[in-house]
Amino acid sequence: MLTSLENMLAKGIDNSLLRFGLGKGYLDAGEAARAAEHLRRCVELDPKYSAAWKLLGKALQAADDPAGARAAWQQGLIAAQAHGDKQAEKEMTVFLKKLDKSAQG
């Protein structure tokens, strides 16, 4: 799947959905840094994409960048609240609380 998505990107197709797919694919494959690159581009293309912000935070956390994860989830909360995306809002709130706990402990 990643190969076909990368081929689409190489052909000049670039949109938030493609970048989200690449980001999710690389995150699932354990390549957090590559996932974060695609997810950053995804939210540049569509700053209101709350699911992409959520996944970007997870990728950054997996890449050992808790500050970046926090920033992504905070932006994601703004996007989720603007769209009434209650589920994403709840999830990112929980992720931020867990991040706070791990920073304290």
C-alpha cells in the first residue's frame, strides 16, 4: 500500500488524504519520523483535519518529541472544536493528560 501511495506522490498527486494515508502507513510500520513528515504536510494542506493532528501527535510522541506531540494535539483540539469533532477532541485531551503525567513522573 505504501508503495502505491508513494508512486502517486511521485506522479505529482499531493493532497491531505494522500498524506494522511502515507503518515498512517508509516506510523503503522514503525517509521514515526517519516510518518510525521507526511502528517505535517497533511495539516499544512488542511489545517482543519483533526484526525491528522491527532496522528501527527502520536507520530511525534513515538519519535521521542513530546513537545512536538503536545503542540500537534493542542492544534488538533482547536481544529476538532471548530468542527464539533467530539471524539477527536476527547482523545487528544486524554493524550495531553497522559503526556502531562509522564512529564511529572
